[in-house]
Amino acid sequence: MVKFCLLLSSLVAFCFLSVAGSPRKDTSLFSARYIHDTVLKMALWQLENPRYSSSDWTNAVFYSGLFSAWQITQSPLLYDALMLMGNDSTEWKPGPRSFHADDMAISQTYIDLYRIENRDEIIRPTIDSVQQFINNPYPVKDWQIIKWWWCDALFMGPPTMVKLGITLQENKYLEYSDRYFQECYDLLYDKEKRLFFRALNYVIKGNEDDKFEANGEPIFWSRGNGWVMAGLAKILSELPVDYPKRGFYIQLFNEMAASVVSLQPKDGLWRTSLLDPGSYPHGEASGSSLFCYAVAWGINEGIIDRVTYLPAVKNTWIALNDCIRADGSIGWVQPIGANPDGRFSKDNWEVFGTGAFLLAASEIVKLVDDGYTTSINK
């Protein structure tokens, strides 16, 4: 704890010096310097305001974003925070439920750090937990019949398994991930709308009144689809170009990108309900950050057309920056949930909202060509 407090004190001083001379009103939102200073300030605020267990999926998303923030800034302070998380807070253990994708999500960051540190204790608990996940069926409760029966799981589980397989050069992890992903796709993906239902309860018969919005459209949750698209970006970032199932993931990414961007409101922020935005008066920051991250990544990787999609990304980035509060937190984040809900405000923040924004920033900065990023990463 003493080490952690000292780290935060150093980071406070660093961020004050780096941001103080660059007030936002005088800085382009698309300047690499502005982006770097902003992610450092946001990372500091979140580290000073912890919430939930470090290995919880909420923090797993934050630490994934923090690792991306370190990649673009090369800040030793951020790297130290990541290592403190593993060494002191979690002891490099995934969450306690080896059968649940949410508790696997933190291992994405463990694997990223293992690739740098090359220490067996960083990755061994993940290997053991993933093997338990493969060996044992999901505990059946009513309709929970497959391992990944909710769309959020496609961000939490597959990137971990794919990263593990690539790192260990063990194709079995990729193949199992493909299998479980396909099960979820077959269950929840609507090929007409090119969107994912949130979970199995939206596609089984019964309770039909709970499956439609006020305007009569089926319910497609914004953040749920954001999880899927961000997960696809992470999967495709790892898979070799000749991997047999890569084409499936690319096609799905393209389909969803076209659908999601066609549904973007003019102010840049998606509502919590994709097909009934009129029932939800204000945009939501976490789902919009995930979409921003994924679409910007697709542009950067040449998977989707830059001319077609760049205006949507720019519009979202500007709107997201309007959600950042003076202290460095990001507001307008829907609390933990499983369906569209408009009961949140500019004061609502969540750990995963910060993480999603940091992921978006890590791709937006790659669209910037002002020399700053290159200079600090030499």
C-alpha cells in the first residue's frame, strides 16, 4: 500500500506538470499531446478512486485500457501501476469463477505483461484457470446452457484465450475460443439487424413484452454490442493473417461496423438502446467509447474504409471529450446493467467507462500524425 501511495503521488505531480501548460480550450482534441495528457490524468483519477475487486471484470476493462495507455505514452508510472496490480492486489490470479468469462477478462492484461516480463508466475494461474474452463461445463441453471450465453462475454473471454494461444503457441486455445464464440454467435446474432441481442432471455420464447422497446423495435443494447465489437478488435489484433477462422471475424466486424455507424446519433454518442434512441434523451459514454475504439482500430488496420468511417469516429471522439469532468473522470456512463437504461447523468462514472475511453484514445492517437507519438516512443 505504501508503494502504491508513493506511485500515485508521483503520478499526481507528473500529470499536473504535463496538463497545466496545455489547457483543453487551447488544445486540439486530435493532438497527440492532448490525448497523452488526457489519458494520464484519467488514469490517475481512476487509480485514486478504486471501485470493486481488482480482478473483477470492471477493473479488467480498466487495466486493459491502462495497458493501452502505457503503450502510447510509455509512462513508467503507468507500467508500475500495472505491475503493482498483479504483484500486490491480485497475485496474478483470475477471478474465482473459472467457468465465467467475466473472471477471465483480467488475464488479458496478465498476458500482455507476461510478454514483457517473461515470468512464469504471471501466466501460470491463467493457464490453470483456462484449462478448468475448458474441462468443465458451464453450471446449468435454467436456460444457461452454453459457456458464453451473453454477448458481453465475447469481450471478456475470447481475447484472453486467443492471447494465451498465440503466446504459448498452442492452437487448442484458439480452437476452443472459436467454438464457444460460434455458439454465442449462433444464439444471439441477428443477421438482419447485424447486431447482437444481449443474452439468451431475449431470444427464447415467452415474455414477449419484455423484448421490445417503446417504439416496437427489438431491444439491442448499445454497450453489449460495444463489448462485441471491441472484443473482435482484440481477437483480430492477435490472429495470424492465414488463420482459418479469421475471415469469419472480419466479416462479422464489417457487418457490425456498418450497422452501428448507421445508427449513430448526430451528436456522436449512441443511446443505450440502438434502435429506439428517442426513448433515451442523452448519449452514453462507455458503449460509445467501445464503438469508437473498435471502429478507429478497424480504420487503422485497413479492415474498414477510412473515408467512410472516419467522420463517425471524429464525431464520437469530440462528444466523448465533452463527457470528461474537471477531475479527470468520465461521466454519462450507464451503471452496471444488462439492458438499455436511461437513468444516469453526467455524474455517473464507472471503472469500465474509464477503461473503455482509454482503449478508444489508444486508437485515436494512431490517427494523428503530428510527430509527438513517434518522438516519445523512440
